[in-house]
Amino acid sequence: MAEGRAARAGFSERIYWVAAERARTFSILFPGAQFAPQLADVETAVPNRDEGLLTLVTGWMSHLGR
């Protein structure tokens, strides 16, 4: 967070950790999410909703070791 590479995003009374390079994708899937701190816009491509969902689920599964 101190380096601006990640932030917490609040949405629907839940808190998520979001990498800066996925902030725009996260915002597409969770419109109205509030980031703290604000992240710089570093994501190069703007995916559509389906591509964004696949990207985030794939990342979560990779993180879980699946």
C-alpha cells in the first residue's frame, strides 16, 4: 500500500485487497467500490465484464494453489 501497488476496496460491507494493475477490472465487476488509498490508473487494457471476471477468478485460483 505504501508504494501504491495495492489498496483496500470496500464494496457492499466487504473489504477486498486489490492490486493496482487490476483496479480498473475490479471496478468493472464491482461498480461503486471505494478504494483506500486511491490507486493510480496503471492497468493497460480495459477488459469487458466477462474477461474481467475470468481474470480475477483465475488470479484468485492461482493464489489458492488450484
